[in-house]
Amino acid sequence: MRQRAQIRMLADGRRMHLHDGPIDLIVEAFGSQRAVEMAYHAASTRFVTVLDELCGELWYLRRRCSPENEWPQGAVARRMVAAAMPYAPQYFITPMAAVAGAVAEEILATMVAAVELSSAYVNDGGDIAVYLSPGEKFVVGMMERPDRRSLLGTTTLHAAEPVRGIATSGWRGRSSSLGIADAVTVLADRAAAADAAATIIANAVDLPGHPAIVRVPACELAPDSDLGDRLVTQAVGELVSEEVHHALEAGSRTADLLLRMGLIRSAALSLQGETRVVGDVGQSKMIATPLGERGYAHA
Amino acid sequence: MADDAIRCDACPVLCYIKPGRTGSCDRYGNHEGKLVRLDPHVVLHRALERGEAVKPFLERGREWDGTLGSHGETFVTAIGAGTTYPDYKPAPFIISSQVEGVDMVTVVTEGIFSYCGVKVKIDTDRHLGAECSTVRAQGEAVGHVTTSEYGSQMLSLGGVRHLTGGSRHEGTATCETLLNLCNGKAVELKIDDGAKVVVQAGQPPIVDGVQEERMRVGCGSATIGMFAKQWFGKVDEVVVVDDHITGVLSEHQAGKLLGVPETGIKLKGRRSTPGRYFQVAEPGTAWGGTEIDDPLTILGKFNAKKAWPGLRLLMVSTTGEHHGYFELDEDLKPKEKELPVDLRESVARIKENCEPALCTVLFMAGAGGSLRAGVTENPVKLTHSVSDAFTRVTCGGAPVYVWPGGGITFMADVTRMPQDAFGYVPTPALVAPIEFTLKLADYAALGGYVEHVRPLSSLIAKDEGRQRVAARAENPWPLESGMKPATTVKSKKR
């Protein structure tokens, strides 16, 4: 079988690009040159089998999460289930909700286990797993809408704070959403947890039955969607500000609940130009810092 | 499972993909039942002759022939370059190349434009619909009729209100219409209380099933004015037949000034001012946009007191496509004769002055602050640099007109771009290429991502799916130094 995965260094000579099927990762590690090389070697060795492992259990990972189900075999799949399971009794969720974060986490964990680094991140299409050794920090750019490159601002993760995972979900993104949020960005202790939580909160930002929202059964768009015939958002007409507040309020209530359950550290919810922030974790709080002279982040 | 979906085997996810959709990777799609790799990245090559088949950028297993790289002969377009979606980062390609010893930088990205549309110019005098009438595609409102221009009807299609402000169907119909027009495909449009017109960039319009051939040089009256001197002395009377205004030389101001004597001619239709007649016949597709095949049917009897046997009469349509030469017999009845040699030239000149009727499509969009942020850390500096003409903007390598004022609002002729330069995202919004070219030093000065600049030669070493296409000869070469950018209006210094 031919080598399917693509592994290459980006033009800056610092970041590594890993690509296989729908998985697209940007990896960067900081440390001694030798350490970075070893970390990249470990990451790419681990990476080449990830997609096959996931696809081997795809039928399972596309099923609704339930405590009665058996656990899957693959390490990434287990990360996905672990992240999605807390929501299983109350919400509709499949392990796929956490796939991007789980892949990022797995690759990051492989690097960190292989060698001592000062810091590292794996960015899986906007869902980011971060490693910080003591004293290190990481600056993240945040978008208001994933289809527009408007940067809401930046947030800084500090080693002393527990946040190591960032994820964004919304109906404009690559995966389908049951809600109408343009973007929900979540900070959590781990990337897979952030990914699952962002999905749940984005689903909750909603105005059920609103005529300006176009919804289509997910299977009509992609016959093998894990969302089956659930209605996913295809378009959101202009909403009056009361409606925007109402939808954001619904999402914020869910975010607040997850916060109190300890599942997330912070969340920023955006809808048609309005943003709500839930949670505050000291220095890693999700307050958008306006773009300064060097506002853009590596993410 | 839907029958029309296909199974993608590009990776083990094995997505079922419905027609017109992409798999979970967004890289492979179902195009009319076939699995296709989307968006090959287009690289213009100056040396390739136009019309030469598109070649793979670098065929597998073959050595690079060394023709690309340092001589400014290759220009990397944004077509298929990808956007920075979904994470925020510098534009996907920031390419340096040397042109006449100056380091040039081209920042290449595919912009996702919600604020975009097309302005369509349809060369026809035919009434397509009243100003402000809604233009529909697939029954959905996709734009409106705007102010007509000389000899042409104008449509304004797309824009953010139709793309994202209405129903999903309106949005997708608009997006599809724009995409097809921009990619040079034919689109059928229906104007409320007006015509059905098939529009395709660079092709004649088809109005209610009839293809337009030529734009008239002017109305019949204007044609009289333009050619009166050339006719004077060679012919006694000229009638220029036109659907809108038919002109008569002897009665027309231009004929009077020259001293052309009255001829006793009588026109059907409604006289507007001397020598100008409305409604000489019903509109149609024959003489001058009327329904008549025999021009004499629009004439009444010659006035016996004024006309004379042997009177020489030229009848010609406003496009010169139809003409007839007559002389009056003893009973003052026009008899067709061969067109005298000295009149042939004037008829030929009318025709020569009538350009082929075409549809032209200008893509118009605004590069938002966020797109500009992919070019420089301080987006407004890019705006200033563009308006001060230090930075050249191109669209798939084609020149653009940058509208003065704030932001970077530009227009580009879609026929000057490589094939299928446009894409879409289901938002719906159009994906269009946009490139910014400037000197490396200027790029650094405006806060560019200099650390992301890579030499052109680095592009050739990897990445399958890159297409090398011939640059269009009529386009200025995007990297040419000393070439003025398409914009000529300089903004005031801030």
C-alpha cells in the first residue's frame, strides 16, 4: 500500500504539516533542536496509523454515545469516547464530536512522552492541544466566524493555569451543527474535552422553530453522517438583537452548566456579531485582547 | 443510501458523497457523478503559448526542467491556493521572485467573499426589463436591472443581500449563478415583466431565444447624423431603419444643414421630431431590430409634387446588416437596383462601427479587513499601499480596477482569468483568487509576514495537484516592473 499520509515541514522550517485524508495537523514543538527533531519524528511515526485506526472503528464512533456501549480499542477512539461520555445521558452526542481534539491530543501526548520540550502544540483545523512546561505561555488567536478571517482577539494560556485544550464549533465550520452559533470557542483542560464541549454548547445556541433558520437532515448532505436525520443548520437569516440575545442566553446556560460540572474552563459564544463569554480562569480568561502590534498567533 | 452518491476511496474514511458535495476532507468531491480532486493550484507560466493544453505542474517522476523560479516568468495565482480557513494564519502562499533584480513578493490567497457580485453588460438595445426589475435564476431573485449604458443593458447580480440575507434557496441560486457566470458558463436569467436572456461571458446574449449579432452604431437618427456627409451628393434620400428611432436624411437636421432637398418620401410610424420616426414597425429580429424583411413596407407613396423619377434611395439598417438601393421609376415607384460602388463604403462603415454583441461579466468584490490581515499584520497599510499603487492587485493573474476610497473593492473581467478560477463555499459565498504583488522591501515596511515568504522554487519541489497554465497574452504580466497597476487614482496622503 502506498504511503498515504503527507508529512512535510512548512516553509518556515519550524512547523510540521501532517496530512492524511480529512486530518490536517500543524505541529510545532519548542526546545533544543535535537529535542524538536525527536518530537517530530515521534509525532510522524504515530501519525501514519491514526486514520486507519479510526476508520477501523468508524461504525462505532459514529454511533450515539451511551454508557452501555463497550469501549473502543484505539487510543484516539478512547480519547474521543472519554470526552463525549460525560454528555451521553443528557445530550445527543457521538464520539465523532471530539475527533479533532482527540487526534491533536494523541499526537501531542506522543511528542511529550518521547522527549523533554519547553512547549508544543498540535493544531487540528482549529482544535488545538497545547503542552506548556513551567513558566511557558501560548498565545491563541480567536475568530468570530470561522468562514471569515476576522480575529476577535487573542487569549494567552499560561503554564500555571490548567487550560491545555482549545476548540471551536459552529454551523459555518466544516462539521455540521444542530445550533446557530457562528462560533463557540472553548478552553478546557484537554483538547478532546474542549472539542466535545464546543459541539454541545454550539448546539445549544439556538432558536428552535425560527423561520429564518434553514435546517436540513444531516444525511441529506452526507449520507453517512453520524448525525443521521437530525436537522443541521444550513443558513441563518438576519436575526433581531432580541433573538440573538435569546439564542446566546440558551447557549450560555449550557456553557455555565458545563463550567460548574468542571468540564470546561471558559467559553466564548458568537452569533451575528454578538459575543458572550462564560467563565474566567485567572490569566487564561477568554477576554479578547485587541490585536496589538504582534497580534496574530501561530495557531 | 442514495443512488447518486458515490464512494470516495481516497482515504479509509470512504465517504459517501452526494453530487455537488465534498467528502469530510473538503478535498475530494462528487462532480457530476465523478470523484474529483478539487481545486488544482494554478500557476501561470508566461512562456507557454495560449491555447496550449494545460500541463500538470510537475509530472511525477520527471526532473524539473529548471525553467521556473528566478526569472519572474512564473506567477503563482491564488486559484486553488486555499484560504487560511479554518485557523487564522498568514495567507497560504507568500512567494518571492526576482524581477529585474528587485525582490518581488506576491501574497496569494483565495478570498471567501460574501460581499461580492457581478456586473453584467449585455450588448443589446432590446428592452430586457425596466430599471430595478428583479432578475431571477431558478425562480429565485439573484439581482436586478440597473441603469442601462449606451447600446447595452446592465444587470447587477449577487451581493450579500441575495447571498446570505434571504432564504437558503435564494442564497444557493445566487451563489450558483455567480459561480457559473464567473467561470464562463451560460446562465439563463428571467427578468420580472421582461425578457428571458441567456448570458455567458464573452458570448453574444440570447434574448427570448434569439441570439444578438451586433450592437448598432446608434439609433437611426444618430446614424443619419454620423454619415450624412458621406452620403451627400451620392444619393438623394437615405432611410436608416431602426426599432427605436428610424432616421430620414432629407428631413433630418443633418440633411437640412447640408442642403439636401425634400424628396416627398413618406414614412409610416409616429413622427417624433423632423426626420425621426418611432414605431415604423413591430420589434423583431429582421431589419434594424424590427420584424420587416422588405424595407419598402414602411414607406407610403412618394409625394408626386416633390419626388422625381430617378430619385436615388438608400435604405439601410442601423447595423448595416441589411441594406437596399432603389431608384424611382416613372410612376415614382421604388425599383431595387444594385448598390452603387460609392455607397458601398458607407454601408460597410456602418457595419464596421457595429461591434459584435457580447455579454461581459465583471466580478466585483471587497477584500475585507480580515483577508487583508492574511497579508500584513496591519491591514490598513495594505489598503494604503494599494491605493498609493505600490501594491498591485490581481485576480487569478488578471488585472483589476481598484475602486478608490476605503477598503480594497475591485472589479475584474472574468474572461481574463484562467478557467474555473472561482469556487464557492456552502455559506454560501464565492471563493475568488486574489494576489497582492509588491516589492519585498515594501512588503516588510507594511508589516508583512516576511518570515513566511518563500522562494518560488520551493513550490516546485512538492505538492501534486498544481497546474501550470499559459498566461493570457492580453493581460499585463503581474510581476512586470514599471507596469502601472490597473488603478490610476491615487488617494490623498493620509
